[in-house]
Amino acid sequence: MKLDYSILENFSIAAGLGVTVLDASGTALYKSALYIRASASLQLIHATLDCAEADRVSLLYGGYQSKRFAGRYVFLSPSGLAYCASMPQTDTTGNALAVLAGPFLMTDYDEYLEIDVCGRHTVSPEDVHAIRESLSAIPIKSPTEARAISEQLFVCANYHTGPRFPAQVAPTLGYGTAKPYPMEKEDELLNAISIGDIQTASALLNDILGQVLFHSDGDMDMLRLRVVELTVLLSRASLKGGTNIDAILGLNYSYLREIDALKSTEDIILWLHGVTRRFAQHVFDYADPKYVDVIHKAIVFIKQNYADKITLQDVADHVFLSPSYFSKLFKDEVGQTPSSFITAVRIDISKKLLRDGSVRIIDIAAMCGFESQSYFSQVFKKAEGCAPGHYRKAYLAYLTQNNVTSL
């Protein structure tokens, strides 16, 4: 039965999100008014980041993944934009359809520009400004809102046909009549992840990978596709074990980017084993909703490495989170961004060194991880209201005036 696009248009208005329907080739059969409104911003982002084709493929694949997960799927595209996906049965022509709501963001505009645009691409200030100006057409939704939107999209997409999705569909892509995919081992693997049993999960993954490698027959694109499917399944199992959905969304986004860079079978196997360990470990690491241990590890890492050129990516990697999600989590818990905290640590250490009159200011800049003395002076003045040299003079004058050797 053919989709009723008026239902989807009404859903788009109610949700405040664009809606599009894709056929099996990824061609848009329908675009809501809000989706058309967001198109100019999408085109600008795709052109600037050179990710139009990657985004198109990810949208279609998101539709197929929604079928695997009972018609409801939330994911991040390569451009860093989020979508909800559902897949009804078929239209009257027999084409499989992907119904998508989006794009939207699950971080604020500044974080998106800093992390997903500037942090991952070489972009001119003019391009960044142009993207910023266009982002008003792309709404921001919380993870809770995204889950609710996903549920409602499923209802609207299946308004006529009714929900006929199984809870999980056995993978068939690329397997033909050969030995069936070891579904029972996949179930065991997911159970092992959900209880944090890393040793059992690794052994089961080896068995599954053997079948995947056999049936992919050296086709790297097919192998990557199966690895993406396994990664999504592992993330769902980690969610079942108690991991926060925000963390999983961030990890999936990071992993999808990493998969494209894997060039050999050996690289993929090693990478997937690492992913398995991370998802299993998350079951334990994130049982505390306040993520105290994660923040503590990040702060210790920063304080031990402030003298080096550490980045947001470095700190996020240390605690096994995506940069965008880690940045949001850190800001929520600490009250400032990771970058601001790193700067504050460096300024605090520099003040202690400035109070030691024997250390040259130019050496202090390098010892505290600043790129140059001029940049150190600029940051210090912004934080303390005076240049490093004036701070030292004022401190020494205070000691002299009060006839003390040090504080």
C-alpha cells in the first residue's frame, strides 16, 4: 500500500523536523516543507565537508537498519547531523522505502561547528560563518526527544500497513545458499556484551568473524557493511547492559568514521575486537549516571599531560567516548568545556611558576603547554586581567612590602 504523504507532512509539522522518503536507490520520493527548508543548509554542509554521497548512503542504510531494529532507529550521518529512520513494507511499485525525520542536532550549534566541522575538516573562517548562518533551519533535539520522535515516525510510516517487523531480522545480505549465518552465536555475543563478559564476547566474535570473512570472499565493501551491522548490534547490547544512550550514539558516530579508514581484513578484525571490548567495558564504567569515574579519569589525564599539546580528541579517546559526547558530558558535570578546563589548569600551573622568580616567562609558556610566549600572554591576560610579567612584579612587590620570602 502506498504511503500517505499527508500523514508524514502533519508529522513533520508536529515534530518540527523535516521528513523525506527514499526509494531503494536513495532517490527522494517525497520531501516535507521543513525538509525542503533545511535543504539549503544541507547542501552547504555537504559541499563544504565533501560528504554528500556519504550522507546519502548513510540515510538509506539507516532505513535498512531500522528494519533490523523493529522499525525504529536513531543515527548520526557522516556530516554529524542526526536522523530518525523507519522502514514500512513497500509502496505500490515494490520499492523498499526509508522514511527519515531530520536532520537535527543533539548538541548546540557552537559545539557542532567546533567539533564536527572545524575539528574534523579543514574549513575556512568564511565557510564556518556561512554554515553558522544556515544552521537556524536545523533544529536541536535532546536524546529523549529523538527517541520519542523515532517512535512516532514508526507509527506514521506504518499507518496503513501496520507494524509487521520482527524484533530482530537475521542478516541475509551476501549469504545466499551457503552455510547459514551463525545467528545463535550472535545472540550469545550480544548477551556477553550486555553483562560485560569481555573474554566470552571476544571468543564468540572470532567464530562470527570466521563466517563473515568466508562469505565476504575478499569484498572489502561487503565486509565493512557486515562490520557496521555488528557494531550497531554490539551497541544495542551495551545499552541493554545499562550504558547511557547518549554515550552509545556518540560512539557509533565515531566508529562509523573509523570504519572507512580500515584498509585490510587484519585492520578490521583488530578494530572490531577493540570495539567489542569498549562496549563490554561500558556496561561497568557507566553504571553511575553521573559518570564520576569518567570525569575523574579525564581530569587526571589533563593534569598529567597539560604540558603537551593535548586536544579534545586525545582526552575523549582516553575515556573511550566520542569528542562531541564527551564535551557535552564534561560541560554538564564540571561546568566548563574540556578546552576551558585545560586552559585553566595551565594558567594555574603558570601562576605557581611565575611566583618562582628564577623561571623565565618564555620557559613557563613552554612548560605549561602554550604554543608561544605571545599566546601565553594573551590567554593569561584574558584569564587574570594582567600580563604574566605584571603578575610576577605585583607578586614580588607584595612579598617585599610585607617582608616575607614566599606565600
